[in-house]
Amino acid sequence: RALYLDIWELVGVTCYDVKRLSDWNSWEHRFDDEIDSEESALRCADEMLASLGDTYTERMVPPVVALADAGSETKAEEKPSDVLGVLTPNNFGYLRISSFDDPKIVEMVDAAVKKIASCVGVILDLRQNSGGRMHEALACCGYFVTNGLLATLKFRHAEGEKVRQYFVNEDQFFAYEQEPNLPRSLDMYTRQPALLAGKPIVIILNRRTASAGEMMICALVQNGEVGKVHMVGSGTTPGKGIGQAVYELQNSDVKIRVTRSHWFAPGGEWLGDCGQTEANGIGPDTLVENDRGREALKVASDKLRAMLEEGAEPPTAASETAA
């Protein structure tokens, strides 16, 4: 029973959308006569979590690992890298980031960006990027943005709401945090070099580009120079303006994922909760129907070439740019 109550208490104080918690107190003693083991506690907890109607707040169940046949010689396929950087013969930079899940994603992007730093323009491919680590995604924005607000995150707080805003300037990557009735605090982080700032950029997206992927798009588009940022894609993104955290319960191997924050674009727009109550996804400037991979890439390449021909001259050094 203590395990069930730990889950009830955790979600009650961390879930961002308090409207979903309108009858949360009624769940505290609902299963008093049913819980007699860890199995029954988790079964009841799953029912309680489902009552929130939030797709992303749930108990994390480890995947079942299938054992290969003892005599099998089949080798597991190697997972392709989440990041790819290529400098094309016409000096276009192609940067693909398919996920922000990897703890070392900033290091991976750093290596790829340095490969294409001499490019005249960038194609940033975020197709299938369903998100991952928000802080790391914002850190990667520093390669493209010299100065500006990147995103605003809002969290539950006992006395109201905690607000955290991420910025970059020419020298720093930092966040201001404001809690009710307290002075504003400042956190400093490693600032990635703005190697691609000021260069024309075409972003490729699709219906699977979400969360931290959408966050990066908002930061780059709203901090970009007019005429130097364009979006190409096969459809509108889901509009996942919510963030989750995974909590490990003490004295247990149980993990609970909770939607604990809403995030907002630099202009203050909320993208929604992936259509659960609202969806304000990002639509491409140029629609590429039936994109199977090469189609959108060709359109992006043609658009980048046109942007360069229209007079978007790239800077000679990152220090000369202004986002």
C-alpha cells in the first residue's frame, strides 16, 4: 500500500495540468481493501494514472527482451547514428538530428557541425525527431542563434508557478528561473559556438517531428533573420508543447513518467499537448506531399539555392552574425 500511496503523492505534486487532478484526492483510499501485494498495488496505480487522461503520464514498464535462439548466427542490426553531418560538393551543409535522447547528443551534434561549418547554407533535417532531452536541444540551438530567448518552461509550484527561460547571447548560454516570492536565480551553462549563425537555413520536418524537435524549430525560426529561414515538410507537426520527467520511487524499481511542464516558443506560443486537449503544430512553408525521403531533401536543396541566389550572403565568421 505504501508503494501505491507514493505514486499517488508524486503525481499529485508534480503533474502540471491541475485540471486533470480535480478528483485526485478520491483515489487516495479507493483501493484500501484491494491492495495486498506489489502486483495489486501497481495494477491499482495503473488505473489511477489512466484516470488523468494524459497519454504521457504512466508507469514505465521495461520492454520484454526476446532471447535469440541458442544456435542462431543472426547479428542484431546496428542502430544508425542519431546525428549526421555532410558537406556537399556545392558547399551546402546537411545536418540530420533524428533524436535528442542520447545523453551525449550535444557532443555528437558538435562534431557534425564542425564538419559543415564552412558551408554557405544549412539543411537541418529533423524528420522523425520526436524529441528527447529539452536542455540538450536548446544547447544545440546555440550553433544557429547568436542572441535571443530560446524557450520558456513552466512548472507546478506549491505557491503558484515556477518559470524557467533559456537564453543565449554572444558569449553565454543561461537560464533565469523565477519561483513565487523568491528573487530570480541564474544558471550558467556551456555555450556552443555559433558556427552556423546568420547562414541561410532550410528546416525539414514532418508529422513525427515533436517536442524538443519542435522546440528547436521554434527557437531557430523566431530568432532567425527574415528571408534566411524556411521550413519544408510533408505535414504539420503534432504540437507537443509539454515535457515529462521520469521519477524513480525510493526502495523500489518502479519508475513513473509525469507530464510536469508546459513549454512555450520565444514568442510565447504554446503548441499544445499533442491534441489531447489542444494542438497547435508547426506547418511547413513549403508542403512536400508524399515525401519518402529524397523528395523533401530535393525541395530543401532547391530552396536553399534560391535563397542564396536572392542575395542571402553567408558571413565569413560566426562573430559577424546576428540572429
